[in-house]
Amino acid sequence: MAVQPNDVGFRPDEIITSESTRSARLKWVIVVDRTLPPGRAVNAAACVASVVGAQVPGIHGPDVKDGDGEPHLGLPWIGCSVLGALPAQLATVRERAAAADGVLIADMPMLAQHTRVYDEYADQVSATDAEHMAYYAVSIVGPRKTVDKIVGKLGLLP
């Protein structure tokens, strides 16, 4: 089963920013409903990314400074692929991720973009059976081979 927040992350000795992202033990993908208009797709991806940033220890690299000494906050050193899927594929990805061991799932149900009050969103989600939940984005962090099996051959979001 999918893990709880903070069960997926990096120990300090695993954070190796001098190597390719492909050498990281964990892989991070965000799968977005490719039928969404661009603004809604970007919003969905940003929302699930914020959850991952808050829940996965060690995902951010160190802060850097540019040539003028201006600071730039650390970005995720493991990278993140943003993939596109049709709504039915997205639901399947979410189901596969939920059934996998050792992965963290951050999802954005469709309901989230149809209210401006968080408590209303929470009430709507609580009243919706899992099999009837529609998603705009699903973010997955987990062992590289596991994540690859979950997302299959989905392509990058155009």
C-alpha cells in the first residue's frame, strides 16, 4: 500500500547533487489530465508539487547564489517529470500507485478546482466514493522501478 507522509524521503547521505537525477534512489513524477486547459493543468501540478515539497525530506537541493550574489532557493535535486494522461489513464495511475509499496501519493481531485473554500472541498471529497473520484493531477514519489511500472509509457505533458 501507499505510504503515509514522511515515510518517503532521503537521508542526508543520499543527497548527491553532483550526479544525474537518474542515480537517485527515488523518482518523482506528476501526471496531469492532458485534456485540461493550460491554466488548470499548471495549477493542478503546482498544488500536488507543493505537497511533495512539504512531505519528502531531502528533496530540495541547497540554496544557490547567482553571479551577483543574489540567493535562489534550492530546487528539487531529483528532478520531476510532468506527464500527461487522459482522465481514465489518470485514474488507473492513481489506483496503481495506491496499491504499490513504498510510494507517496499527492493527488488533486477535480473537486479541488471547483470551490474556493477548503472546508467545502473537504466535505465534497468526504461525500465521494473512491471509485467515483476524478483527478486532475497525481504526484508519485517512490522507488524508480516501481514508479516506472505505475506510469508505464506515458509521455511528457505537451
